[in-house]
Amino acid sequence: MSAIIKFPKIIKLDPKRFHRQRLFYIGKVLKGPPYSSNYQEYYLRRNEEVRGNKKWSLKILGLKKKTDVEPRMHAIESCNDDQLLEMLEKWFLLDQISYKKLFWLGWRGKITKSAKILEFKLSK
């Protein structure tokens, strides 16, 4: 008697389609000195496409001035499609999001870095 194993369906991402939403939650990062550190929430916004290049901006939810009553969205930095990974690495957010999710959000840049390869020598 044989057992039948059902495998999950393979999901193919269409390179022409991406999520219709424009503002995406990236994650929380602990900022500040150890005795008074706070979590900051980061968001990624996909801006309009200009001459084939998408613009991305990194936003933060918080108070801009001490006199502000309610927190608002503030843009920290913006970049082109090819510079998105460098921007996320600069703000320590690259470990918060995967390449697959970035592709799903609409990022079509190229991964320029490769994994570090360690060589082990076998001793007898």
C-alpha cells in the first residue's frame, strides 16, 4: 500500500503585478539609550514611477516637535528603486523584511550583495 502526499501549490509571483497598497509597515526598532529607550515604528512608502524608476520613502510615526499633540507620519529619507536595500541597511531595517516581501510590495531592484562563503579545511 502506498501513501499519497499532497504538496502545497506553488505560488508564482507575476513580475508585472504588485500590491495595490502604497504604505507598508516594516517593523519596530528599539532606539535611544538603555535607560530610556523607545520603540519606533517604520513604514515604507512606494511613490509614483518617474521615467521607469520607482521612488521609495521611509517614514516614521511620531511627534516632530515637542509641542505636537498627536503623532504624524514624517518622511526620513527617500531613494530610487536600486538604492532601497542600502537605505534599509542604513536604518538597520534589512533584517525586518525579506526580499520576497519586498518583491511583493513592488520592488524590482537587483540584489548586489551575496552571502559570505566560509571555507573549512579538513584536517586528518
